[in-house]
Amino acid sequence: MINIVIVGLGQLGSNFAVEVAKRASALDMPLSFILYDDNIVEERNVTAQFFSPRSIGVHKAEAVAHELRAYGCNVEVNLVRVNPLTDLHLPSQSILVDCVDNAPTRHDLWQFALINNIPLLAMGNSEMGTGIVSWRYSDYDTNPFGLNASSPERIAKLSEPKEDEVKMPPCELTRFRPL
């Protein structure tokens, strides 16, 4: 069974998870999802994200899990703000899906995927649309080929708890397919 691990269940992660589950169900393909997000659905999330008004006040991961289970998927929910370098424990045959909106966590996900030789799908919004993206942003390199130059001190610093998360700037769209 393929394990799809999604970190971040806002507009990108929530819609991506449900669309994949729908298609897997139609193809009678068993999937397992592992969801990471510590946020709660707010009223403002209902307009642009997957959630409905009945989801307000519920953890995003729980709301998405409920829908995925309706399509016959196995789901594990983690209601935490994940630190990829210490918190992720992936089973074999996993695909990691990055749907976060901050540079330090995105960088850590790339690092985790490289260290553990795990496929990583980086999702993001661009001025051109939604799809697979690459960011080039001051101190944070989300390009997996640029991480070899990262020093252990820099990686350790990026792994510390962050008080003010850096929101992602506009990105460069490398592949596009609307969700």
C-alpha cells in the first residue's frame, strides 16, 4: 500500500488529499494517508479551502481525515506543528507532500527527504496558478540540489522552534496542473 504523507492541510493540502482519494477510490487503489497539521478550521478557511461551515472549530487534519475515510482510505492524524528533522517517521513506500506556507519548514522537509531518500512533492501557489513549485528565497533554499552547501549549524538553527514563521514569498512554478 502506498503511504501519502501530507504536511500542511490548508488550501493546497486539503484539496490535494481529497482529489487523490477520489481518484484512488475510482481506480480501486488502496491508499494510506498520514496527515500533519495543528491548525483549526476558521470561518475564513471555508471560502478558499476544502472545508465546509460544519468544519469550523475542528482540527484541519481531522476534517480532512473524515472525508478521506469516506473514500475508503486508511488515515493517521497528527495534530502537531511538525519539525521534519525530528518528528516525521515514515513507513516504507511513502511519498512526502509539502503543502506548508513557511520557508523554514519547507527547507526542513527537503532536507528530510534527501537524508532519507524519500520522494517529495512540493506544492505551492504561484502567480501562474497552483502546482509543483520551486522557491528561491534569501536564506532558505527549497531546491533539493542546493542543500548540500547547508552547514550543520544552519540546519540546527532552522530546526529550532520559530516564533515568527517566515511566510513564503511568490514562487516560481515549475510544473502546473490545476487542482
